[in-house]
Amino acid sequence: MAGRPSRRQLLRRGAVAVGVGLTGALAGCSSLRGCSSAEIFLRAELVGTAPEEATVVDAADPRVANSPWVLKVVEAAAEGHPRESSVTDCLSDYDALRADLDALPSVDRSEDRLYYVRVDGQVVRLRAVFFAGDDARRSELVLPPAR
């Protein structure tokens, strides 16, 4: 008949459980999510005007207003401070941001996508770059499907 575990054994088991949890958290990925090393890089900056072929979307448009990542960088840029942000595949916001960007009209270029948003009468250019692979292979871009 096995006795109850000693206090030392319980503390050891607890330390092991915490160590495993911390290791998973520091790795930045959830094994349940099946993350990859994909990343979306956003840069917003104030520009004078949008090109003729661009559609400018108002910041109050639900496609912008309901996207916290887009709204954050666009509003900061409207204040005159270029803003950068990135979202990785391991964060729950990654899929939502990707869907939000797909819903916006864009100017497609070979290396990235540009979006134009009007905030308080000013035009902000939002550049989104989609990366795959590790940091050493940042030149490998993955763009969302063109519409």
C-alpha cells in the first residue's frame, strides 16, 4: 500500500510542472495552436496624398475601427509619429489581423501591400509585409492571396 507523498515530493512535482509551463510560455507558441514562424509586419506613416489607384478608407469604417492592430498603428501615425508593429502566428490576433487586412482595399506591390486610411482629414499609409521562416530568412515573403 502506497503512502501519501511527502511534502518534498509534492514540491518537486510542482517545480517540474512550473518549469514545463514556463518553457512552453518562453517558446512563445502553443502546441495546440500549431504555430509557425509566420509574421505580419505593419508600418504606418502620415503621407500627403494617396496615389490615384488607391482607395482611401476612413478610420471610422468598421474594417479599420474593429481591427485593434490596424487602428493602433494608424492613429499613432496620424499624430505625426511613424508607428511599427508586428504580429506573429503564435498570437491569437494573427488570424484576425490577416482577415482584417484581406478585407481592406490595397495597392499590391511585389514585396508588400499598401493600404490608405483617412484619420482626422489626414491620409496615413499602412504597409503590411507578410514574412515566413526564421529571422535569418526575412527576405522570404508570403503575401495573402490577391483578390
